[in-house]
Amino acid sequence: MAFCSRALLRLFADYASEESDKRRLLELCSRQGASEYASLIREASVSPLDILLTFPSVSIPVESLIEHLPRLSPRSYSLASSPLSSPDSLDIVFNVIEIPKGSGRAFDRKGLCSGWLEELCNTPGEHRIPISLHNNMNKFHLSAEDHDPIIMVGPGTGVAPFRGFLQHLKLSKDGRKSILLFGCRNRTLDYIY
């Protein structure tokens, strides 16, 4: 869940029954409260739910809340598989964003999309997810004609396209030498493959 916008704080103030809650919400969304809003809400990733839990006198109708919540922005992921290895499916690599409780956040949570993807991965069965593909083939691809050795560097989830390249090289029986260098902060937590 994204941090609470100033416009949403203003809306919450309209539905606060306690004068102290209303006053504080109006301070946070005001021009004078911009730096406090930045440090307490935006930088701390305080969500609309956190605000509602912090200010219990706010009683906003669900339909009004839904109407004012921001639309989710699309997430982009690099393909991490070769069509030679899995012609009917696509692999992606993602890192689950962990947001701990504290600094105005009422509970531990995970990134909205990465947490959802993790939940899908841990749920038995086949999952079909609607996606849109963007053709970036002209910008970043494995050359089919060049047989020079390849050195690939991909830190963290940046290893994704190179995993697909390595699968493709192996399955197409391309004999060129290749080296993949990747890094992670913590071998026990971030070591993907």
C-alpha cells in the first residue's frame, strides 16, 4: 500500500469527529506542514490504513474512500526465462519488499505487488496473471550472430534477463563462453539461484 497522500489526509479531516484529529490531519496536509508530512508520512511509508488506525474518529464511507484511493501503477519486470526452456510460460525475478512496523506504521507489511506475487508463489495450483508485454528487443538482447564470449553483470534481481540468456545459450547449444557475475547483500536472504 502506498503512502497516504495529502489530498487523502484532507478528505480524512472532513470525516474526523474529534476536533484534535481534524486539526492534526489539516496540519499535515497544509503548506506549512509540508516538511512534517514528508518526514512522518511520505518517507515513513505511512499508508491510508495506518492513518485510519492512528485517528480512530475518522469515519469515512467506504465508497468515498475507494473513490479517492490512487490507482495502482503498473509494475515492470524483466523476463528471466528463454522461450526454448518454457515456451508456454514466462519466469520473472522479484524481491519482496518488507516494510516493518514503526514510525507511524501500525503493522508489518510487504510491498503491495511483491507481497501479492509471493503469496501466489506460495499458493498451490496454477495461476494465470494478465500481463502486457513491451517489446524492448531492439534495446537489450542476446545477439544470435556474435559468437564472442559474454560477460554479464546483474546485481540482485538485475540477474533476471541474464538467467534467460544462459538458458537460451545452453538449450540452443551455442558454444560461446559466458560468465555471469551477480551480487547480493545477504547470501541467506538474497541468493536467488
